[in-house]
Amino acid sequence: MTEDMSPAERYAAAKLRAAEQATALAPFREMYDFGLDPFQIEACEALEAGKGVLVAAPTGSGKTIVGEFAVHLALEQGRKCFYTTPIKALSNQKFQDLVKRYGADKVGLLTGDNSVNSEAPVVVMTTEVLRNMLYAGSRSLTGLGYVVMDEVHYLSDRFRGAVWEEVIIHLPDSVTLVSLSATVSNAEEFGDWLDTVRGDTEVIVSEHRPVPLWQHVLAGRRIYDLFEEREGQSGSRRAVNPDLERLARMENSRPTFGRDKRRGRTMREADRERERRQRSRIWTPSRPEVIDRLDNEGLLPAITFIFSRAGCEAAVQQCLYSGLRLNDQEGREEVRRIVEARTAGIADDDLHVLGYFEWLEALERGIAAHHAGMLPTFKEVVEELFVKGLVKAVFATETLALGINMPARSVVLEKLVKWNGEQHADITPGEYTQLTGRAGRRGIDIEGHAVVLWQRGMDPGAVAGLAGTRTYPLRSSFKPSYNMAVNLVSQFGRHRSRELLEMSFAQFQADKSVVGITRQVQKNEEGLTGYRGSMTCRLGDFEEYSRLRRELKDRETELARQGAAQRRVAAAAALEKLKPGDVIHVPTGKFAGLALVLDPGMPSGRTNGHRGFDAQDGPRPLVLTAERQVKRLASIDFPVPVEALDRMRIPKSFNARSPQSRRDLASALRTKAGHLVPSRHRKPRSVAADDREISRLRAALRAHPCHGCDEREDHARWAERYHRLLRDTRQLERRIEGRTNTIARTFDRICALLTELDYLEGDTVTDEGRRLARLYGELDLLASECLRDGVWEGLGPAELAACASALVYESRQADDAVAPKLPAGKARDALGEMVRIWGRLDALEEDHRINQAEGVGQREPDLGFAWAAYRWASGFGLDEVLREAEMPAGDFVRWCKQLIDVLGQIAAAAPPEGTVSRAARRAVDGVLRGVVAYSSVG
């Protein structure tokens, strides 16, 4: 090709090649046996030019190449690079990758409970570790040149997202930030914020998947393409496969055959045959059938997402019972060899408790579950075997979609509905994209496949909408905390801290949303000017006349409301006087007419032995009507007071459920009281007729000059529009006021509470405040107060472990679950005192308008893990502890890891010579044993 170029062109090309070879990117590219994608090159060039970068690209597209280039630049320049990840599993994985490339002497690891070569030039760490280093002013920050924030979209996480913003805001200006994110729909907005707080930041967005993703629906025996491929169609404009739409129509129109009204006669044979033929095409295949079908189509390995831990375990059992085998003998032996090597450090008794042999049997067949309830070691083994191709079918919860490098050829979604903690809700387009992003292994697969299982009532158009939409907006979850407040004030003082918080992405988004509202206010004000002109009257001030009309209407409405309330009170008072045996006349409603009171149905607390109801419902009498119906009436059936017309004796043998009893008593009611006529309720004179204010307003209206205007009602209509728009404008202005400086106002309230508790004195952090600065977590202030009040003094290690568990544990059960079992003695007393201190803090937060519903403040300590923590720290066996706790091993290990973390904080924050610090260190030793010590993943 160079032969076709002119000498000048050849010279220019040679000069360009020479310039490229002189960059740091050229030798870096040679380290890989594949070419870099355009977005990777663009991001790396921006980094080398000294700019920060935000890279938003699909899962599996190779974003981490950009992070690794930052590592390369740091080492080349003799500077440090910190590579942060949201979870310890990702940190471990990235640590291993970088050690292989650069050697163990140049790469370190810090994950809170793991410290390896922490002073190396490249350190992989969790984001919380870096946040803590920044607040502590760690010497390790000296020489830091680059920080890579992998999975930066985690800042949307409502529990931990604030940490990402804290790091971004507080990193020194000399540090270049590399932000790696999943594809988000507001990457430019996030990039604008980074540009504001970090300086020159290049935003690189790539929608391109290196491995194309094909969307399918599996119904019955057939895998249908979700989209019909036509010339010139792409993205969200692609047409839904007409075969799927036909299938949905056929299922929806399918007659529901059942039994004849005459018992025992079933549907006609011809109808049954037609039903069978239709069902032969449409059904939801079983889990073993799905895996078998994918295997036959060459679509394994596959990850099947099931939004339940129990569902994942059940799926594995179903595959085992079906006799499914995905590995040959050689594969089975390799699996057993790897598993036995990885679990050699776990005691045989513990393996038995953990269901090791059933788990191994499934692995040997190439089948596994993956969820947070599993022992971390078991999850690591599943991940390793899956990457090696020795596990071909994994049933996982959605947590697998978050970061772990475990791509598959296919991803299967059983359902498009999941429990979100409050209700069953449809998954969002962003969640669908994240889950299906696992499909397609770069360098291995030509294409990836996302398979949705057919469910009755499925709408193919809705599935296509999920698959064709790329809406995954990044929303800040940033909220100030007590620990954050004392650390900021300690470093910057109150005023500068307030300014820093106003730099948060949360405030940036709030301020940006205000722009649109402000624009609407301006439009409204233009409309108000026009309306004011249209309601102008030549006879006088129509705005004043309109105000009088409005005041009159409001007064009449208020009096009518008061009258209705008084009638309801009178009616309720009359109902409260009723007794069993009273004969009444129900004035209105479906059961109007003669009735006998069986039970007055008084509200709770005033039941006189009868069944009670909530006080706000008022009395709800149970009556027998003259038509033999027994019904519980409500206050709505009594718009006017009711009184007893007569009394009847209710036989002791009366049974409201017996038709004969109801018939006999209703007959007696008609005989005794059928001739009685209720007295007519006289409607009282209207309060408005005698109200002086109404009389005054009516007189003022008649005397006003505009009252005699021929166009009065036309002007009034314009005035009504004017005041309606004015009311809307005032609401918008209040919204603007509420969104401006919201983070700073919350910070002020937190500082006011901390000042009241003597943690702050103006811009000075007290000794108590410095202790609080060393305590991180949701219940940082509660832990500090417990240390200050000596609640944990004199506790043994196991007792302190029980108390500390309440600071981290959060039950998955409902609030009305049974009371947890607690250790006796000092630990029980200390736990009770912790709850009392929390109650005091909760009242203080309410006084200072610190709202837990907005994610700020101290939740109630959860005592649900105290017994398990006490028993484990006391040396009891895993079998006994798990059985009593009724908790999966993975959850137990995770809570123990968090317990170890908070015990370490308590040991550091408590006086070093005191009993609490010693007990905390010994408690760490007591908890960090067995499966907890062996697990390398927190």
C-alpha cells in the first residue's frame, strides 16, 4: 500500500508511526495479544495527555484495559497507583491479575481484613479502605499519581454509594482519576460533575459490544428469536418476531375448559384434544429441560438467573434428580482434584455441615449454584471451575451480575419479576442489561445469547422493550454521616466542609433539576401577567373582588366541613351507646332497614368484652337484619345519629353461622318491631346562616364596584385561572427552595446534634469526636456513645462480640419476626443498654430533624446475630452454631467478617489500656477461626 503513496505521504506516515512509538501507549499495547478497541485507545491517549477519564461501556467490553494502562503509567513515571473495587472478591481477582503481569513485589492488596505488601507502588483495595486512608491522612498517599475506580456506578448504591463520592471529592488535586462504569444513560452528566470537582475529564462512552448479543425466548421445545431481523433495522426499532406475537395471541385466546356445572362431567374429548395440541407448543420448560436444550444447541456454558437463593439450590437438586451430566469422566476427575485442593484446609466435620458432598456431586456433573448464602470459598471454587469450563450450568442470584469476571456463552432469565424488598416488581431495562451483559466471552464466543423463558401471560413486546432500551441512569445516594462530619470538620473546619459537601454529585443533580423547575416558574410568571390583564375590570379592582369571593367560598367550605365532622361525631357517640339486643333502624346503605344489634363492635380498649377495632374506624356494630343477614356495619352506614327503638333478648343458643338460627331470630325481630317507625331526623339549621364572617363577606361583595359589572363572571373565570396558576407557581418555588443546599442543610443539622453531645465545639473536634472519627458504619454514633458510657466495660470477648454484632447485622426477616435468643448475664444487660441509648439518640435526631427515611441517622440495633456471634466466639462448633442460627454458611461468614471489622474499630477507638480494647482484640481472635479464617473473601 505504501507504494501507492507519494513521498510526502510516506514521510508523514513514518513521522506519525515514530510519534506513536514514542508514547507510553505503544509498549503497553504490545503487552496484549489482541488489538485495542477505539474507545480503549481514546481513553488511554487522554490519560497519557494528563486528563482524567470516565469510561462507560458494556460489561465484558474491556474497560479494565484503561485501568491497567493507568497502572502502567504510574510504574513508568515512578508514582503510585491505587486500584479500587466495590467488593473484596473483585479486589482479590484484580490483585491476582496484576501480580501475574507485574510481579508480587510491585503489587499489594488492602481489603480491611487482608493486608499484602501495602506499601507497593500498585495497591488494589476496596473503596472504603481508600476513604479511610484519606480521612486518616495516611502516609501511603505520598507519591500517589493515579486512582482507578472500577465499577464507579456503585455510587448509586443506597447503602455504600456515598463512599465513592467522598473519595472523588477528597482525593488530592494532583491525583488523576480513572472512572470505569457500566453503560449509564447519563454518563455526560456524571462527566460534567467530574469535570467540575476533578478538573479536565474526558468522557468516553461506548455502546458497542465486542461480542454481539442475540435475544431469544424459549417456549416449549423451541427457541425463538425475540427480534425479526430486517434490512435497515437496528436498536430499539427492531420488530418483534411475529411467531412470538402469534404464540402470545394463541395463548391468550385459548379457551379455559373445565368441568360442567353438573359434578363429574369433564370437557368434551375433542376440546381436550385441541387443548393438548395447543399445549404441545406453549409451556415453560423445567430447569433440567432448559439446560439440556441449551446443551443440544451448543449454548453452554450458561448462567441462569433466579431471584431467590432457595430457587438456585432447588434448581441444582432438580438437575441432579433428572440425571443431567455435563462433564465426561476426565472432567469429573479434574473437578474433584481442584475442589479437594481448594478445600483441604476446612475440617471434615465442617465440610459435612456445609453440604460438601452434595455440592461436590453437582460440581462433578458440571452444575452449581452461586449466591450470597454460600460459603465464600465454595463460591470462589464455582467461579474458578466455570472459567475453566468445568462447570457449564450455574444457577445464580442477581449479585453475580455485579462485577465478578464470570462471563458465559448464554444467560437465561427465568422470570422478569423480582422481589425488591417491598413487593414483586418488574425488572428495569438497566437490570436486564446488567444481567444479560454476562453473555458472550470475548476471544472465545462469536456471539452471546440471552434467553428468556416463556411464562403464561408474557407480552413479547414488553420483553423487546427491556432488551431494546438502554436506560440505566446514575443517581447519587450521597448523604452526610456523623463520622463524615467529624472527619471533615477536623480537616477543613465547618465552613469549608459545607462547601465540599455542596460539591457532591447529589447536590449537582439536585441543582441541575432545579434548572427545569426555574424555567417552568418563569413561564408561569409570564402566564400570570397575561391572566392579570384579562381579568382587569373598568369598574374597579377585580383582584380584590376575586379575593373576597375566594374568602367567602373558603369560609363556606370550612363551615360545611365542620358541620359534617360534628354529624359524624354525633353519629359515633350514638353508636357507642348501643348494646346487644337493641333494635335499630339502619338509615342508609345496602342494609338499610330494621336490624338487631348482636355486638356493638367498640374500638380497641373500650370493648366491654366484645371484639374490638382500631379507634380510628369508630364503632362497627354486628347486626342481624330483618332479611336474615348478619353483617358488620361501618360508620358510613350511619350518617345521622341512631337510637334504640326497642330491645330483644338474644337467645344464648343463637349461632350467627346457622341459617336456622338467623331465620328464627329475624322472624322474632319482624314480629316484635316490624310495626315500629323510626323518628325522622331533623336536619339542623345551617351554621352558615348565622355566621357573622359570611354575612360580612357577602355584604362586602355586594358593595364592591365590580359586583355590578356586566362581564363579572367572565372576569371571574380569568381570576380563577390566575389564582390556580399562582398556587402552582408557589409550590414550584417551594420545591426549588427544598432542593437548594439540601446536603449542606443536613450537614448543619448533624453538626448541631454533635455539638449538643460534645463531639464538636465550633470548628474544633473534641476528644470524643476524635474517637467517633475512628468508627465507621451505619451505627457509628451509637458505638461511640456506648464507649463513652462504658456500656461494654467488663465484658468478656464473646460477650463483646455479641454486643458488637448488633452494630452491623441486619435481619432478612420481617420486623414482626420472633424475639431473638440472647446470651444471659452481662451481655444481655449491655444489649439492653445499647437499645436504650439508641432510643435516646433517635429522640435527639427527631428534635434535630435528622430523618432516617432519607438515609441519614441511626437505625435500631438488630440483636438477631448476637447469640450466633456469642456461641462462635466462645468456641462452639460450626454445626451447632449454624443449626441454632438457622442461617446459611455464606451469610454467617459474611456477618462474621463485618463483625471482625467493627471489633477492630472498637479496639482502635477504645482507650488502649482499657478492658474494652483488650476484649475486642481477643474477640477478633475468637471469631477469626475455622471457615471464617479460611475464607479469603469477605
